[in-house]
Amino acid sequence: MPDYLVTLESAWIIKDAKSLEDAISIAISEAGKRLNPSAKYVEVEAGMLACPFCEGELNSAIIVAKTALIGLSLEMKVFRADSKEHAARIAKSVIGKALRDVPLEVKDVQEL
């Protein structure tokens, strides 16, 4: 059975955000705290989007009325899964238990 690297995308809301960089840092820190006891092996990063005009990368974060919506990228290695779909279900289950009420979407599954 092969090993997989599963990448999930998550949406995180920060209220009373002072700046975009501050909101991104707070979102990564809060996600890390919630993942730490049970899933500390999950890598948390700020999500990136492709610009439709210049093909460059942009932060997946926005601030409106001091409320920020941050897109986070969560990466987890899944060992000895039956298939890519099985690895994605395992990652969503493990991360979903730690990050209750946070929307998750599978972005990529790569065989290691």
C-alpha cells in the first residue's frame, strides 16, 4: 500500500483584523493550536491563488470591514492508504476532528 501527500484547503475567519499580514499570521497560529495535540504533523500555510491575468500567485485572503477571510493550505502525509480517495478521506477525518466547524476541501493528492 502506497503513501500519499494530501493537501486540503480551509477557510478561516478573523474578526477585528488590523492588516492582511496580521490576519494571516493569526489564522495560521489558531489553526496550529487546534491541530497541535491530536494532529501536530499537519503543515499549515497561507493558501495561494493564481492570478487570472498575470499568472502570478496571490494570497488567498481578503479584509472587509475589519473581518478577514483567510484561505489556508493544510498538508498531511497519509501512510499505507488503499487509494487516493481513501487517503483523502483519512486526511479529512483527522483534520476535520481537530478543526470542527471549519470547511475543508481536498485540493490535491499525490502518491509518495
